[in-house]
Amino acid sequence: MQVSLLKLGCWNAVKKYCVGVYGRMDWSPENSGGAGVVTEASGRRYPTMVIPRDRLQSVLLREIANHYNKQITVSFETECTSASFKSGAALLKSSRPEVPDVDAQFVVAADGIRSRLVQEASRVSDGRLGVTTLPENEKRSVVYKTINLELQPGWRGDLNYSARSGESLEGAVTLEALPCLDGGLVAVILFSPGDARLTTDLNTADDTRALFQSLFPQFTPLIPEAEYAKFAAKSPSGLPRFTYASPDLHLAGDQGATVCVGDAIHTVKPYFGLGVNSAFEDIITLHHSLDHGAQGGDSLQHFALGAEEYSKRRGKEAKALVEMSRQFDGDFLEFVLPLILDGIFSKIAPSIFAPNAIRMLQNEQYLFTQVQGRKRQDRALQISILVSISVALVALGKHTIDFLTATNASILP
Ligand SMILES: Cc1cc2nc3c(=O)[nH]c(=O)nc-3n(C[C@H](O)[C@H](O)[C@H](O)COP(=O)(O)OP(=O)(O)OC[C@H]3O[C@@H](n4cnc5c(N)ncnc54)[C@H](O)[C@@H]3O)c2cc1C
């Protein structure tokens, strides 16, 4: 996000409202309630910076008002109720009579998950702009609720606090808390939708207090009294499904173009902070693609060429991002084992094997497709090494047994 916002010229404005996070404090089920283990962040090119989503939106809106008020008009509380396309130009219907419909030659669709514009564009794209939703790992299905915490003396304001209650990943209750600029923390509690302790059995402030006392006792001194009732009253929210658009991310014709960005073309679960970051990368790629398209004659051709270039550069990235994120939501074989293998092999031979995919994704120098390609290559080499070692061990074992059998035979009277 930092690199993208720097390129977009608004990092300094956003930075003022961010809190730096320089490490983690973890509690595992084995030591829940005991002393957490602090791991300081190391080897990062940029520190992790945290900003609430609504605060980020407000800062960006203010940047628009300060620098682009002549070019950009924002209509609040207005829904696009339908979109139709003719030769690339779009007609967007407004939900409010006082806000006119938009008849546009160039549209950037950034309407988030279940994007209406992507759905409508997909219908008339002859299969070029298809929407794929990957199957969910039902065992890891989670919903979440948030709770505000207040830092107390002795608690650092620059750590990501993380605790898990429950032995297995399935059915566990997880708390992830990040600091805010006002000195508090926002904690997200993730749990299985069928967990009665956080759904049917949780109705009052006292129920919440008892729940935190049993699951996360170390956090109870940080919970303000009023938060218990608020938490009980909240309904759980779901996380988005793994969805991407492909192969095109645009619709174009001789009358204009519509291009799609952000969650509208790639939605992932927010475990690794890739949502907003990848949306900003889309915007930067779009900017470069339109510059590329500008070499193509009049403005309508310019839009169409820019949109095509954008799909070419970004379409495979959207797919790779969602496929990799889906693997992170997998079971032991899909998620944990690759991390273990990468940890071992990249330590033994760092010049041959790259760090794990999560670490690679945090390095903005790599494209998502490059990380995916590199990890496939590493995995193939790791598997062939492990298979070779296993074959050698089996052969050695067989040779030893043959040798012992022969030796025994020759010494038997
Ligand atoms: C719990 C949670 C935690 C997250 N944490 C992180 C994180 O730590 N880091 C990170 O990078 N990402 C995170 N994300 C993901 C991140 O919020 C999204 O990836 C990001 O907001 C996508 O931006 P967007 O502009 O594409 O879509 P959105 O932010 O969803 O914006 C879409 C906008 O379009 C509007 N809209 C939708 N339909 C219409 C319509 N028909 N007419 C008019 N307007 C419409 C919506 O009201 C909304 O304002 C998190 C998501 C969740 C749910």
C-alpha cells in the first residue's frame, strides 16, 4: 500500500493516520492466558502500517477535495441500480432522481464484491469477462465480530496481538488485534458460524464477559465495560468468497470502454492484507495502460487500447492472487506443509529456494504470477529431492537387508 500510495501521490496524507506495527505477540492454545511470545519484525523492506478502512476512505476523499475538486464529483448515498453497455459505452442508472444517470465513454468499475457492473458486463462479454468463484474450504468456514480494546500500561501500542483458543484450526476461535491512532486496539474475533458460544448462547454483556474470561482471559483487562453489551448485540459478518474475473477485466468497443478494479475483479479473505493493496496496484497498472493506449489515436481508441492493455497486464494477476489466497485457506497439505517445506529448504539452500509465498507476497517487487510460478518451481524441485531421498533410503534399506541375510546365511552352520 505504501509504495502504491507514494506513486499515487497521497502517501504523506495517509501516513499521518497510520500506526506502525513492528512485531507480533502470540498466544497459542497451549499457553492461552499465560505470557505471550513477542516476535519483532525483521527483514521487512517497509514497516507494516495500519489504518482503519473508513479512515483511509476519509483521507482519500479529502485528497480528492483538495487536489481534484474540478475533475471529480462525488455523489454520496447514490446506488447504480443497473448498467447497460453499447459498443463499449456504458449507461449507468442512478437510484436518486436528483443525481442524473451517467452515459459514459469510459467507466472504472470499483463497486467491490458482487460487483453489479462486472455481472452486467460479464453477460455481454461473450465469455471474455467471466467470473469464477473457487470452492470454499467448508472446514475452515469462519465469520467474525469486532470489539474495541483499550491499551493498558505494559501493553505495547506497536504490536499485532494474536491468540487462538482451540487445538485444531477447524473450530478454533481466533483473536487478531491491531493498534489504532487513538491509542486503542481493534480486535477481530474469527469463529466457526456454527459455534454456539458466539452465536445462540451469546445474548448479554455477562455472556460476553464469561466468554472472554474462558477463551482469552489475558485480554479482559483491556475490554471497556460498554464493549461487552455491544459485542453481544452484534451479528456476525461473513468473509468474501474467493472470486476472480478472467481472462479480461474490461469491456471495450468503438464507443468506449469499462475497466474493472479492486474487489470487483479479485476478492480474497483478508488474512494477509492483500485486498486494498492489490486494488491500488490495479489503479497504477490502469494508469500505465492508459498511457500506453494514448499512443493509439483518438480518445475512443485510446480508451479501448488502454483497457485491453490493462487486461493483458492485470488479468493473470487477479487469477493468481485469488488462487494463491485460496491455498492459504486450505488444510495441512495445502497450507501448512508448503510453509514447513519452504522454511526448511530456503534455510538450507537460500540461493536455490525462495522464502514461503506469504513472505514473497509482502515484497512488492514480485508480481502475483511470479510468486505463483516460483513456488510451483520450488515445490517441483522439493518433491523430486524428497522422492530421490526416499528412493535412496529404500534402496539402502533393501541392500542392508540383503547383506544381513547373506551374512547370516553364510555364518549359519
Ligand atoms: C474484515 C475485513 C478486513 C479487511 N482487512 C484488510 C486488510 O487488513 N488489508 C487489506 O489490504 N484489505 C483488507 N480487507 C479487504 C479490503 O477491505 C478490500 O479489498 C477493499 O476495500 C477493496 O476496495 P474496493 O474499492 O475494490 O471495494 P470496496 O472498498 O468494497 O468499495 C466498493 C464501493 O462501491 C460501493 N458500491 C457497491 N455497489 C454499488 C452500486 N451498485 N452503486 C454504487 N456504489 C456501489 C460500495 O458501497 C463501496 O463504497 C478487509 C476486508 C474485510 C471484510
